[in-house]
Amino acid sequence: EVPVDQLREGDIVLLRPGSRVPADGIVREGASSVDESMLTGESRPVDKKSSDKVIAGTVNVSGSLRAEVSGTGENTALAGIMRLVQQAQSSRSRAQAVTDRAAFILTIVALATGILTLVVWLLLRPANPAFAVERMVTVLVIACPHALGLAVPLVIAISTTLGARAGLLVRDRR
């Protein structure tokens, strides 16, 4: 018996009932049912016979199979799916890019409006600078674009998660 990390393409592995498939491969001998629910979500096992593909991480349910290893480690279907999920999570959507630009512009507008408010109130009531500062802070709090900048990435992350739970594989948020 060879440890999983020492399997190479072309090796033949024996898959007994109840065992997990250690690497992607092609059935060369035998017939069985394989539980692929971890990949497909399908609750019923899939029948496998000679020339059918088996995927690393799935479980051989009934009979014995001899399979020729066709992919190990980073070359397995499961590793590919994990790469796609990681790329999707690290990618930025167009909506997020537009939102970031809009938040930047709104920040500049809010700061300019706050400073203008301070100057106007200082000119109208020069004896009361605290009143002018209160008005400037009020304008900045009300005009703050941070809610927009924080909400869009959160909504995108939640929608990606909900899609994944529903069985959708998102390759790229764009």
C-alpha cells in the first residue's frame, strides 16, 4: 500500500468498499457505486464501470475497483474547484469598482461641503466658532459615503455565499 502523497500518474490503486478515492483516476477493472455528493450534491451513488472516471475525495460505496491514477495533488478536479472558489473570492466585481469610485467622489464632495459649511457659519457668526464646528460635523456625518463603500462588498460576499450554497460555482465575480 502506497501513501496518498506518493501516488503518481499511471499507478493502479485498489478501491475497496467504503474507502475514499485518493486521486483522480480512470476505472480499469471492476464495477461499483461511488458517492460523489461532496462534489455534485447528488444524494444517490453513481455507478462506475471500466473506463469511467473517479474523482479524488469521493467514496466508493459497494464493489471493488481498480483505477489508474490520472491526477494527484494540485492536478485533481477537487483542487481545480478550490482554485476557482479562491479566484472568485479574491476577484472584484465591476459593481464594487464603480462603488469605490463613487464613494471616493462622495467623500471629496462631503469634505468640501463640510469645509464650506464651516467657513459660511464662521462668517455669519464669528463670535461662536463652536456653533460652526457643530454644523460642519453634522454635514460630514449626514453626507458620509462610507455606508455605500461598506455595503456593496458585503452584499457581493453574501450573494456569492448564497449562490454557492444553492449549488452555483462562481468563477469570477465579474
